[in-house]
Amino acid sequence: MTEPAKATGAEPILEVRDIVVDYPGHPPVRAVDGVSFELYPGEVVGLVGESGCGKSTMARVITGLLKPTKGEVLYRGEPLPPLTARRRSPKYTGIQMVFQDPSSSLNPRRRVGSQVEDGLQAARARAAYETEEGGVAVGAGVKELTASQWLQRIGLSAQAAGRYPQSFSGGQRQRIATARALAARPSLLVGDEPISALDASTQARVAGLMCQLALEQGTSLLFISHDLSIVRLIADRIIVMYAGRVVERGRTDQVWNDPRHPYTKALLGAIPAPDGSGRMPVATPTGTVYPRDEISH
Amino acid sequence: MAHHQHAAAAAAAPTAAPAVHVGEPRAGVPGPDTVLTLRDVCLDILTEDDPIPILRHLDLTVDKGQIQGLAGESGSGKTMTGLAIMGLEPPQARVTGEIWLGDENLAEMRGRALARVRGRRIGMVFQDPSTSLHPQLKVGHQLTDHARYHLHLTKSEARDRAVEMLERVGVPNPRDALDRYPHEFSGGQRQRIAIAIALMCKPELLIADEPTTALDVTVQAGVLHLIRDLVDTLGLAVLFITHDLGVMSAVADTVAVMRHGRIVERGHKRDIFVQPRHPYTKALLAALPGAKGGLTSREDLRHMDLTADPEIPDTVPGLDADGVPIPEADTEGKEARQ
Ligand SMILES: Nc1ncnc2c1ncn2[C@@H]1O[C@H](COP(=O)(O)OP(=O)(O)OP(=O)(O)O)[C@@H](O)[C@H]1O
Ligand SMILES: Nc1ncnc2c1ncn2[C@@H]1O[C@H](COP(=O)(O)OP(=O)(O)OP(=O)(O)O)[C@@H](O)[C@H]1O
Ligand SMILES: [Mg+2]
Ligand SMILES: [Mg+2]
């Protein structure tokens, strides 16, 4: 990632085009209203935006869990089939997701070690599949870690493998879900608020792990977060969503240092400073509506 | 629910200390305005082998009109502290010590009596959204059910109050929201609904466990203002659990920092942030993105050594287990506890 992937002429690993998602209702809710972007190999893109603006909906579309009302998703240049069967073809296990609510994505009846083991299995199956197809397996040449080692990497003890999800704290469960996704050696990792429940030092650890993975094996990372201070560190580019649309996008330093859209400005202005001063962040007056047009850099 | 055991079954209300200003950091010594007092609270998980210590000798007070922050490492026991106060700890847990809400010792109550106090006097926002919200019940029902009973409201009065609360936490189209199910909302919207539910019955004490983790900072600012406002105008007492030190700095009056099931440092917010004493508090502040000596760039993330043994055990080793006592650095200058 020394060079922006785009400049090297690589093909994008993911392209989403004009995605529209309506949820049924009276009237239907338009959660996403024409979103397009692409992600290049090894690139880390931060997706930020207002609560309820459609970030998790986009994550579900990208991972094939939700069929968009309109638009298409291309993974490695081909349309992504909807995820209907219980088991995914090994071809698509390269897409992994860490869900916003980790408790509901971990199976309460299985020990966490064996759930991380699922990720390892997926990686092996895909390596075999890709070798068969004549390609180079993702993660080839990268040292394989055991489930316990993955758990240690995210800051849990090796003994954690033998326990059930309920016996962990909120932040620990979030990290277990991350370990499972990382163990699958994804080429595309969609993290929906993957570090929102963690204290600062644990956050740094998990962000560091994801960042190193992107570097080591070319994983692309779509990092959904409301915490701009960490997005700023981890992301190459930032995409800002508001009310179902992309309203601003650009290189991280551009968006951070020179926000152009009024919503982005509000977002940067409301980060509370950890300085003990007791200054309250500026609250947006209720009823504030921002323009939904994109402002480019 | 677990059976609480008591070192001493003290029947009397906690002894009042000499007048102290509201929000003075005091370890478990109640003042005239104290709403919640924890005294020597321990929680162990009972197993076939030795019990696993989770909370160690917690002392804590929260006054009327005070926001007591609880920060600390992931897995340090913040959520367990909140659950123990509510009597909602896991079934294998054993809680000892005193938990006073005004002059009632919750640690001695159980069953219906505790449920009644809980519903009427304490509001709780759970860290896990699925604990706060029932997936098969409409949001309106979940908001109004207890309020009708505790506040003696008619159905339409309760609905009006629910709409008002949803509006105040910033849920869009609050009247329509009442007839929708939790899964029809985004993560942050669900979190705001949970906050509205916790505040519906006008509690004396709010226990908010990571209440803004799913909110973007603009919405978060609105929620923080709302809580501060209820504290300042109605004298709500708040135990505010958060790992986010920016949020802590904005809302809390006093802060306690937890690690390995203990409070390792406590004090006025200003002192904790400006002159942290305990090495763990210092490390936590140093880990903030942008902090001096902390992470400032992408390069720092790339070069972080992750193969090294994590210094963060996922269970509390406790004093006895690892033989390394963690001194409590008390900004009041109290002696370090063993
Ligand atoms: N199953 C559903 N039925 C109806 N509406 C829905 C459903 N799921 C989501 N929505 C609506 O779609 C919009 C986008 O939701 P989404 O979960 O994608 O937001 P988000 O950006 O992830 O927000 P947050 O940061 O709060 O998690 C919200 O307004 C939400 O109310
Ligand atoms: N049944 C159990 N067996 C062993 N340890 C347990 C059990 N239940 C909980 N724990 C441990 O208790 C500790 C405290 O958990 P708690 O949920 O209170 O942490 P927390 O401070 O809220 O963390 P977070 O910030 O991640 O939410 C954790 O280290 C957890 O692993
Ligand atoms: Mg979401
Ligand atoms: Mg917790």
C-alpha cells in the first residue's frame, strides 16, 4: 500500500454501482439511495455517516446478505450471487463480515474456539479451491495460526477458546467475531463498527491487526465506523454517507483536514475531546437537514 | 437470579458521612444526597473448580445530580458492576457486599421486591441491545408497558410520553416508530430507543452501559446533552459506563477507572485526565489516537507488535492469583489499598 492501489492500475476487488435499497413498509423506507464506489486490493476505506444513513444496509448488500432493490455489486469483476444457501461456495468465503451486533452473530451453543476454527476451515477450503482453479491462494506463504493464536492476537488468553460466547464481555465478543473473520483470511473484510465497544488501547490493537493484515496479504477493508479519530488512522480513503447517499469522499487527509460538506463538518466538529475540560460537544439543532448532494474534492 | 450472600447482614441504612459537596469522589461513603452506594462488592463466577473472581471489593457512590463515570479496559468488569446493581448477574455468579439504593439494600432483596424497585427507581441501558429490546414486541409496547403501571398513565398518555421521549433522543418519525419492531431500526436507532425506555419511568438512577457506542458523534452529542440536562434539572443520578474517554470527558463529573475487576483510580474528571496517577490510567490516555506518545499515524499501527503476549487477560487474575497487587491510586490522596 505504499502506492495508492488505484495508481498501480490494479482491478478493483469490489465495485458497487447505483445501489438502491427499499425496506418494505407503508410507505417503504428508502435506506440507500444510489450509492456507488469501488475498493481496490489492499485498500482500507472508512465508511462513516449519520446513524441510520444506510451503512449497515450497504454492508449487507456487499456481503450478499441483502439483495438491493436496484444496482449491482461486482466482486472481482463478476456479479455477486445472493447468499441463499446455508453454505457458501469457497469462491465467496473471501468476503467476510464483522457484524455491528456481535452477540447475535456468535452461536451461543458453541465454544468460541470452534467458531474461530470455522474461519480457518473456510480459509483452507478456499485455498484448495483457488489452487485447483490455477490461481494463487490468498494467504499463501502466510503462516497459518491456530484458533487459540488468533484469540491471543486480539488480546484474549489461549484458554478463552474453551468458553462460550455468553461468558465474555461485550468488547471481548466483538473481538471474537473479528478473530473468526480474520481467520478466514479474507480478501475483502467488511467491518461494521468492529471496534466500537473497545477501550482505546484494545482498539489500537485490533485496528493494528487489521491494518497489518491488509499489508501482509492484500486484504481490502471496508471499515464502517462512527469514530473518525480511529478512521483517520486506519483508512486510505473516507466515504461519508448521509441520508442514504454519499455526500463526500476523498483521501483521508483531504476529508480530515479540509471537510467540504456541511454534514462532514458537523461530524468533525462534534468529536468530544478527551481532555478533562468537560466541554460538551456541539449538538446539531433538532430538525437540521443537510443537502444530499455530493461535494467533491 | 443468583443468591446474594452477605458478609454481614447489616440492616441499618449506611451511616451518613459529614457533609460533602455533591459529586465529591468518595469511596463508598454516602452523603446526604447519595442515591447509590456500593460497599465492598465482590462478584465471583462459581465453577466446578475454584470460583473465578470478577469484581473485587468495589466501593462506589453516586449522588443526586451527579454523573459518575466508569471507564476501563475491555473485560474489566464494568458491565458486571451494572448487572450486579440490578440483580441481573448471570446465574453462576455470587455477589457479596452491600448495594444501597437510598435506604434499601438491594443485595438483600430478590424476586418481586427487587423487580419492583428496579422497574420504578432504576433505568438501565444495556450494552447488548438485545437485552434492552424484545425482538417480537413493537417499540411502542416496550416503551409504554412499564410506564403505564409505574406512572399510572392511561394508554394515550403513555403513548404521548413515549413519543416525547423518542423525540428527545432523536428517533426520526417517533409516532410511526411506536408501531414498528426493533429489527426495522438501525443499530444507533435501537440504542436510542433503549435510552428512551430507560428514561420512560422517570428513574432516580440511570445506569447507562456504553449508551452511545452505535451513535455517530452528532447524534451522540444530542444524547449527552439530554442526559446532562436531566441530571442538572431533575437531579437524576447516573452511573455512566463508557470506554470512550472523549465521551467521559464531556459528561462525567467524577470518574472511576477499572481494571481486572477493581477500581484502580478515581477522582474528579479533571484530575483523572490531567494528572492521572495509576499506570493503567496513564497507559489508557496514552493509547488515544493522537495522544502524545500514542498512536499518531498509520505507521504506528503497522509496526505495532501483535505477536507479543497480550498483557490483557480475559479473566480477572485477581490479587491472589498472580501475586501482583494493583495499588489504587486515589486522587484524594487516600492510602493505596492492598
Ligand atoms: N428491516 C428494516 N425494515 C425497515 N426499515 C429498516 C430496516 N432495516 C433498516 N431500516 C431503516 O433503514 C435505514 C438505514 O439503516 P442502517 O441499519 O443501514 O443504518 P446505519 O447507517 O447502519 O445506522 P447505525 O449507524 O445507526 O447503525 C434506517 O433509517 C432504518 O430505520
Ligand atoms: N461465565 C464466565 N466465566 C468466566 N469469565 C466470565 C464469565 N462471565 C464473565 N466473565 C468475565 O468477566 C469479566 C468482566 O466482564 P464485563 O462484561 O463486566 O466486562 P466489561 O468491563 O463490561 O468489558 P467491555 O468493555 O468489553 O464490555 C470479563 O473478563 C469476562 O470474560
Ligand atoms: Mg449500522
Ligand atoms: Mg461491558
